[in-house]
Amino acid sequence: MVAVNYSQFREQLKSHMDNVTENYETVIVTRKENKNVVMISEKTYNNMLENMHLMGTKANYDWLMESKAQLQAGKARAHDLIEAEDE
């Protein structure tokens, strides 16, 4: 995570945007009166939204945690994929 003031951010906008998109860096742009802004990549943003959705209900959270526990306990099995036949 990088914190930079507004003036520095503006002077090096392309560099900061490249760092965000290429290195998945988070940039905090500091402003007066603590009206800061956070810049993240679109990919990171979409990932956050997906995680919020998946963890958004207790049922989903419980199911994911049970699946994780089963995987860690060695209860997972690999299966061959079955190709769908063309109709």
C-alpha cells in the first residue's frame, strides 16, 4: 500500500495507475480534512465484490468454511471431467 498526497499523485498519475494495474498495488491519495481516496485496479475491485457476495450470507459463509475444512482434512477427491455430447 502506498500513500501519496494529491499533488504528488497528480504529478505522477500514469506511474501510479501503472503500479495499481500491473502490480496490484493500492494507492491512498491523501487530501485535506482526511478526505482521502483509495485507488485499486478494476480486477481487485471485482474480486472484492465477488468475495463480498460469497460471504454476504451466513449460509454461503458456512458452506464455504465447511468445504475448506473438508479440503484441509483430506476429504477432497479429483474426478475426471465428462465431455458433454453435441446435440
